[in-house]
Amino acid sequence: MENQFVKQYPELMRGKKLMYVHGFGSSAQSGTVQMLRTLMPNATVVARDIPLHPEEGLQMLKAMAAEEQPDLIIGTSMGGMYTEMLTGFDRILVNPAFEMGDTMSKFTGKQVFQNPREDGVQEFIVTKGLIKEYQEMTTHNFEHAAGTEERTRVIGLFGDNDPVVHTYDLFREHYPTAIGFHGEHRLTDKVAMHYLIPVIRYIDDRQEGRERPVVYVDIETLRDSYGNATASMHKAYEMLIEHYNVYVLAPSPSNNPQQMLNDTQWVEQFLSAPAWGRIVFTNQRQMLYGDYLITPAAQPKPTLQEQPEFMGTQIEWGSDEFKTWEEIIVFFDRLGGQ
């Protein structure tokens, strides 16, 4: 863990309980636990050492979940494999190791636990027998994935540069919400702040039935003529998603489906996980229900006889009042989430 926190999120999961399920060769003393506690200071984060043998591990985790009744379970790597089987809870799986037997086969022999464990054990041995136990355990993944409720309560996050596990396609066969992020296998503080926190916020809002004001952002305000991100765009976007439901707006060309695909890929590349499922293709902006629309100033304005383009407040990026994203940041900062 890098342990360089830019900010905290005191309102996120306030008064709620998160259960963290650590990865292979780790413990409840993982730096990820402290990271989550630091990022969400008003939530309770619980974790326990997972037994080495998978059957014992799963039984312990099921008992722990029943006892703690967490509002959210987050599992990383091997912990993601276990977390998928902890049914009945909202869950986030980060780079889940659904093929643990194959993954472990690369690390046979004596191994050292990465973090201190409560029982004081520092070393363990990966044997063929242990590998077989994990291969058997992973055959039980996805047994409950067909249930409608379970399919909506499990979210997978997958690093696009993960050198250890590659289970995106396998997860996608069973659950609809598979989200890519820019990162590797470890859950660093950067990944947590930019990709995990927005997903947790989505779950927190859903649990509370919380409705945030809606902001639509025209895709052309986010990129320049070369297809690169405009100045301060990322800073503005991350500020907005803390207080608003933000959607990226793009035209819907009836005779050019490739353009829609290109726009979707651009959003996935430059905004990644926070914008997953939040791109809207439409040519009828007057039909949109929302509070704000950020649109390029160069777009033609409707005449009095025409139907208004958007019924909410329209902010013209590039205009004299809002020349850059920095001016828009100041505007919304003064609103305070209204």
C-alpha cells in the first residue's frame, strides 16, 4: 500500500460496517484494512485472518459474515474468490482469483506470510495437496449466481494490467457488472480512491435510497480535437461524482454504430470505473430529466419558437463565464452539492 492519502470520505458508509476479505498469504493486518479505515473514517471495517485450508477458510468467513452482518463485503484476489460465495450481502470483488489452484501452482514450496497473523505463524508450504484443495473449492464459485438478487449484489473490478489473475471473462459469464479499471493486481490507495470509492458510493446510495442531483456532461467538453482529455477534466469529474449523479452525453448517430462504440471506448479509457454504465446516447436532449447540462459553448442555441434543448440549468463550457473546467469546478463548489 502506498499510504499517501489525498483525502478522506467521512460521509461515505457513515455508521455502516464493511468486512474485508484478504488475499492469499496475507492477513487481517493487511495495509488494505488500514487504507479502508482511513478513507472512510466513519465506517467500521472488520477483518480476520483466513485459515490456510480453503474449507476452513470458507466456513470461518460464513460464520463471520453471519455474526458481523456487514453492509458491504470487499474481497481482493483470493478474498474475491471467497467473497463471491458469501451470498446475501452486497459484495465487491477486486481482481478475484477464481482459478486459485492454477494461480497457486506458480508459488509451490515454502512461502512467507506478507503480514503478521494473530497466531504468530510466519511461514507456510504450498503443496500439491493444498493446490488440489483450492481447485476443489473454486468449483463452488457461481453456484448462486443465477439468482436475480445475487446478480445485482455482486460487482467485479478488474485491473487492465493485472499480471497475476485474469478472470474478467469468467466473471462476466455469471454477473453483469464487470468493471475494468486502470491498475494492476494490488489494491493500492490510488486504485481505491479513483475506482473503488465511486463503486462504494453507488452501493451506499442504493442502500439508502439516496437520490442525488443529476449532471449531464457533453462528451465533447471532456476531450480535445486530438481525442485527449481536456485540462482539469479529471479533477472536475471526480469532484462532481462526490455530490451528483453524473452521466456522459453523446450523440446517437443512426447510421454510424462505430461512432457509438468509439465514444464508449473513449469513456472507458479516460474515465474508467466511475463512468461504467453512465454514458447516454441521445439526439433529443429536451427529453432528458436532470438538473444540469455541461455543453460546449459553440453549440447553436435554440430560438424562442424552438423547444428548449434542456429543461435544467445549462452551463456552457468554453464561454466567457466558464472558459475552462476550473471555472466550472468553482461554480459547483459554491453550490455545495445542490
